[in-house]
Amino acid sequence: MTALEASDTQGLVATSFSHLTCAAYEFLRVENRESARTWLTRVIGQVTPAVKDDKPRALNLALSCPGLQAIGLDQDTLGSFPPAFLDGMTSARRTRILGDHGPNEPGNWVWGGPANPVHVLLLMYGENEAERDRQLEEWTPGPGAGLKVVTTLLAGRQPNSQEHFGFADGVGQPTFDSTTKTRQQSRTGHATQLEPGEFVLGYENQYGYRSLTPTVAAERDPGNTLPASAAGKERHDLGLNGSYLVFRQLAQDVTTFWEHVTQAAGALWPNDPDGPTRLAAKFVGRWPSGAPLALHPARDPFNGQAQPNPENDFGYAETDPHGHCCPVGSHIRRSNPRDSLGPTPEQARKSANRHRLLRRGRLYGTKSADVRIRDGKERGLLFICLNADIERQFEFVQQTWINNPVFAGLYDEADPLIGNQAACSGRFTMQADPLRLRTPNLASFVQVRGGGYFFLPGLRALSFLVQPPLVTGP
């Protein structure tokens, strides 16, 4: 397993910056190319690499395909990027793949949609709100910078690791490099170690091939800022040590979620006061504490208290092949089927591991004081993931697992937590012996408020992107 070239890699690839508890994500649009390139040159010099440090802040930067065009990247180089990135999340083809219809239609988004495109994403992290806000003030472009702020999303310190519906989040991250393996295992108790090319461009992936990278003609890089490309001596490697970043702002309707599970549990188990929590856990696949139903089907062993190291070393093939403990359509089983979909557990696990995501998201908004009361405040998840192949990883998970109406033998059902219920029956099935249970009329508890596909370049690539020889377009 190849070690990551940390000094040329942005820090977000190696760490979620969890020690920096507050974050700001600023989305920018280029309005004047030359001024924006001057501003970007200053920012790029402060980008945090993937080397360990104890600074109270961190800064990373990513660009969308229209952003690369806006700063002057030539069409020949743009043509070496993959189709999903070139299309963008809001194209008709990507919208169909992701199931972004109805309320989730890009035309309804607050940012990132056709009426409010984004070119540059600044990711800023601080050890507290004050440090985050100082960095936000420092890097927000002012008059004359050639960029306009589209929107800014803030993520503050949360009281625990539970997301807004009340369940432990961020469990089960894969690892890809010996420098991160020990830290990841200590946090989750188990981690799947994958080849780095699943998440970092230019390295070997699970298929045994080097993940594809965008390239630039050698004559456009006369100073040899970029390394030589595996594609041949006439090309230089623009993608090495970079990644593709997927960002989606997902608003969570907490009150509707708990209203539904309370009513549905009352119909299923009228004499069980813990019924709503049990049904919600069936939707998720874990108890609020993070304990998996596959190992603890009867009750939450930690009484809903979030655990710092939720159990993650388990499969389904041997202990729960039919979904009697953890329903086959539950959120965690759809987002990572582990060893359950395939002719053998080993082959199933190998297949699932070719579609993993490196999650880097944060919660936004405050936790509900009372989930039964609508307080009018928006809250949700800022979903961020890194992958080397948007189609094979993020889009596959979304289309083939999350929103697939016939996932694992089901019929006309989507993910009960984040799936598009308007596109299917709105039903959820809980397998059981002798008779299965079903709950109907699910609402869509999560709504997309904005999103985009971004290129997170290596540090050499960032330097190249603002060099004068790059500009060729009008």
C-alpha cells in the first residue's frame, strides 16, 4: 500500500479536522478573471496540506468545472476530466441519476442551482467559533477581489456525535493509508483499509489500476510545476494527489420524522412506549447510541447515549442474512451492504468496497430542544465526501443503493431516511418470521438545499492553476 504524498495533498483528504470543531464553507463565483486569480494566488499560499500540525485553524480550496473555466483553464485540459465532473450535479443526466426531482429539483435549490452557480469552495476550520470567524473574515473576498460570495454555511460545535434525528453519525469510515489507519481504528474499533486510489487521484485502486487523473499539455507547463503524466511525456499530471469532492446541503425535517415514527409505531406496537425509537432505529440500522441492530437487535445497550467508538466490525451474511435484525432496506445497509449482496460474502464485500466514500461532512443548525415542536429553525447535514470516481462511487451509491426501488429484492421502496419517497411507494418493510411488517406513507424527511461537484487539487496543481501561461480563453 503506497503512502500518501502528504506535502502535496490537501489536508481534508487525510483528516476530517475533527479536532477543529467549527467550520465555515464559503461558496464563491468568479466575476473578474484576473482579479480572482490574484486573490486565489494569495489564498493558495495558505492552504493546509495533509501533514500533522497543531495549528488552531485549517484552510482548503476546491473548484467546480465552471470555476476552472472561469479562471481560464483551456478546453484541452478540461476535456481530460471525467464526464460526471464536466456535467455537474445539476445537469439533466446527473439529476436523473441522483433522483433530484420534486422538492429536490436543482431549480428549487438555494445555491448551486442553475440560477445561483458556484465556482470556488473555501473550506475553513477553527478550534472554536472565534477562530473560525477570524478566518472567515480574513478570507472572504472584498471589493476588487473579482469574486462574489454566493452563500456561506456554518457548522458549529455540537454537544455529541448524534445527527439531528438523534442517531450516531460518521461511523464506519474506510482508511487508505498507513498514516491514518491507527487513528481511524481507535475511533471506530474497526476500519476497512482500501487502496488509496479509491479516494486520491493517481494511486492504485481496488481494481489494481491507477486511478485516472486529468492532464495538461506539457507545453502549457513550461516551468514543470506539475509532475510527468503516466499518459505520456507530452502530458503533465494535473490530478495527482487530488480528489473529487461532492457537497450536498441536506435539510432535515426532524419534527415530521418523529411524528411519522410515533404514529406508525403506535399502529405496529400499540403497547410499547419504546416503539418510536425502535422503528426509527429500524429505519437507520443503528440505535441512537450507534450500536448496530445487526449485533443488538432487541434494544439499545447504551440507552441512547452516543458512544465515542460505536461498534463497526460486523457483517450481515452470517448473523442476519434475511434482515430480521437490521432490515435489508435500512439506511446503513443501503449505504454500505458489506457482505450481503453477492454470490459469496467475500465477493459481496469486495464489490461493496469498490463503492465506498470518504465522508467529511458536518452538521449545521442547532439541535432541536423538543423534536415534537416545530421551532422554525433550519438544521441538517452538510454532506461532504471525497472519491476518485464520482460515477462509480457517489453516484452509484445514490442510484443503485439509496434510491433503488428494488434494492436487495425489495419492491418500490427507497432509503427510509434520505430516499426520495415521492418517486416510489413510500413504504418500508421490516423482514420477520413468520410475517414481515410494513409501515406506509413515508414522507421525504430530507430535502436538498444545494450541491455541487468540485475538484480538490493537490498543492502543485493549485499553484499551476494560477500561473499566467494557463490563461488561453476569452
